[in-house]
Amino acid sequence: MQRREFSFSAASAAAATLGGIALPTQAQPKPFKDGEDYLTLDKPAPTEAPAGRVEVVEFFWYSCPHCNAFEPQLEAWIKQAPKDVSVRRVPVSFRPDFEPQQRLYYVLEAMGKVDELHKKVFAAIHLEKQALNTPELVAAWAVKQGLDKAKFAEMYNSFTVTTKARKATQLQDAYRVAGVPSLGIAGRYYTSSDQTQNMARALQVTDYLIAQSRKAK
């Protein structure tokens, strides 16, 4: 889902085609090219991966239908990723009304609830048609999942979550994220369905760029 599309409502977006997750064609694959299949950053973006590891960042937005469709594919890829690959998710905030979901992710992370509730957020929005686009709606949903109301509110407004949300927005700008889902590799490369036509191929490009990053070390 491209950044220019975010002027539409989440409901309209949910009805859009999931072309970003189309299956790859069976044509003979062509070599991956800088400027076509991926972009090399002019200035390296910050990474958090330990020394000796290659960081892959998934940029996403819970209300994006393409991100929802991509999640199972990404999970399968993560399970098969080499041990020297470090994957982290970064929720984007292209507009002020994205921030409640951005903070929600980091509260779940701080409370150790991402594995349990990350997919449930997608389901609440795309299957149950909940908006979850205000602090009040996000908090009410979290309480229904069994999280303590006071603890959630404390974490939501905490310095830790505020800092992580700010850094997430800075990172999306450093990678010049044009839409979601998209992938940043090693603080040096960026790819998405805008470059590759579908996210299955974007993961193939990511595998290639991981190998390139190893060679550069």
C-alpha cells in the first residue's frame, strides 16, 4: 500500500485488491538490479542488530490490508532465515492518526505480548472491522485481551514507548519508506512491491541483499 493511498479510509483500503501479495510469475527470473528491484540508500540508516548479524526491518501498518496479507508469508520466511539474520518489525506513522497503532505495537513489545497478540491486532481490524485508530479504542481492545488497564496506559504514555515511536518514524524517513509493507536490509537497502511487483519477490530480493551485505563486511 503506497503512501499516497493513505488519504483513503481504512475501510476503502480493505476493499482494495491485494496485488502487493500476488504470486510470483513463472517466467525466467532476471538478475536483481539496483534502482529497479531495490534501492541503495545514499546515507546508511541506523541498525540495532548485534555485530556480525544482518538486520532486516519490516515496515508495516496494522490497518494496511497488504500488511495483513503479507504477515503469514513473512512469518514463514523468518522461520527459515539464517541464524545471522536479525528481523525486527517497525510500525510506520505517515499521519498523526497512525500513532495509536504504532504505540500499541511497542506497548505489546514492552509487555512481552507481541507473539500472543500481534496477529490478533490484524484480525481485529481486518476480520472484526474494528478501527483501533485512537488511544481510547486501542486501550479498550487491549483490556479485552486481558491486559491490565492501568499498566497499559502507563506503558502507552511511557518515555520508553514514546522514544521507540519517535525512532520508528525517524527510521522510516531514513529508509524513505514510500509504502507498506516494505523491507529495509542492513541499513543500506530498501525494497517493496513497488520495486518488485509482489512481496514474494521482495523476499527473494531480500535474500540476495542479505548475501550482498555479508560480502561487504
